[in-house]
Amino acid sequence: MNDNPEIRRAADWVRSADGIVIAAGAGMSVDSGLPDFRGTGGLWTSLLPAGMTEWDVGSLTQGECFIDKPVDAWRFYGRALQVCRQVAPHAGYAMLRRWAERASRGAFVFTSNVDGHFQAAGFDEARIVECHGTINFMQCAEPCSDAIWVSGSVMDGVDIDTLTPSDLPRCQHCGRLARPNFLMFDDTSWIGTRTSLQWERLRTWLGTVAKPVVIELGAGTVVLSVRMFSESVRGALIRINLSECAVVGDGVGIRGSALQILSAIDEVMRKA
């Protein structure tokens, strides 16, 4: 694969960039052992609590699920939170950090993932946009205010399959039900102030970068948040995905997993 001209072209772009934009979708987390939410063997089939089936998932992706069915919602997302904490970021994150250290303006991350793996891998919290929020912060499900707080030890050591209403996390301010601070479908209750501040920092940083390169990883076409952002940035685009990796304009599309292709680019850069 290292003889692939697209791999070599990508390596040249990374070497010459003064700023690296990392745009990551669910496929970035797959190599760490977190299932793609929508893929074969995805989150709903491999991480579902006992008694739940794939047919239950649709209603649990809607914004009102924590109000309409709070126990089911917390059984589902509580299991996801436990797994996100147990799984370590794969080696590709360290490669991206190393490349960022070479660039004079460093790197900025834009991700639709809510697992917090970029922070866990050592990326600067101030250089990350989590466009759909994060499972690592909480908010009131109503909500009673704009307050959010770190999830902390929520769900640690909890038997998800035996959750009862009295076990559910509570808002620190009003005592009613709490929920993760991430965006779901038709979600009018999500508090997006943290993400808005992240966006402001990204826009400021992009204004300081003269020759950016965008490395898009594992972003599909069902939810277009990451792809739309990648294509909005002025600069060469390296699109890495298991399928649907075509690029129009200044860029290359490379078919493969995030870790596989990052490793190939890294090897070329090390030999240069």
C-alpha cells in the first residue's frame, strides 16, 4: 500500500501543511473497538442491554426519549457510556498528534463522535469541536437551565440490565432526570452552548492557517455533518473511508479503515 500514489500524495500534503484539520466520523472509533452505530454488527446489535432488540433503537435516537422512556434510554446510553470509558483510543490518534506537532499551527479536531477519544488520546480540549456534543457531559433532560457538567462516575459499576427509575442520574440543579449532553434527532432539549464555543475557537484558528490539509476519517453519508464541514474548509482533502470515499476537486479518496490508512501514510512520512 505504501507504493500507492494517493498515499504518497497524502503524505506530501501532511508534510507541507501549516495546519491539520482532523475531521472524524464514527469510522474513526471502529478501530478502537467501538462499533459503528449504523454498520453491520453496529451499536444496537452488539451493545444492546438484555431484553432490547434492534427495533427498540429508533425511538432511542429521538430527542424526547429520556422523557418518554427514561429507563430504556438510560439502559441504552448507560451501556454506551460504560463501553466508551473501557475502550482505549487506537494508535492512529497518536500518529495524528505526531503530525500535528510538525505543523507550525498545529491541528484542530472536528468530530461527530461523542466518545471523547480525542481528549483521551491527549488532544487539547481547546482544539476540538464535538459537533453533536459528548457523552462525557450531562445536562437536565427538561432542561431547567443551560447548565452542563462532567459525567464523572455516572454509570460506573452499575448493572445496566437491572436499572430502575430510582437509579437514574439526576440534574444537579433541579433534581429531575439528567441526560447526556449530545444531540439526537429532533432534539429541542439539547444544550449546545459548549459546542458553540468550540465552533468559535475553530473559526478563529482557521483564520491563522495559510495552507491547511483536511484529513477526513470514517465519515459516512447518512449523517453529513463531517463531510459537509470537510468540504467547506479551503485546503486539500484526504478522505479515508471503507466505502464512498470519492473526492471532487483538490483531494484524494483512499479506501480503507482509519488505522490502516493512517499507518500507511505514517510509514511513508517516516521514510521520507
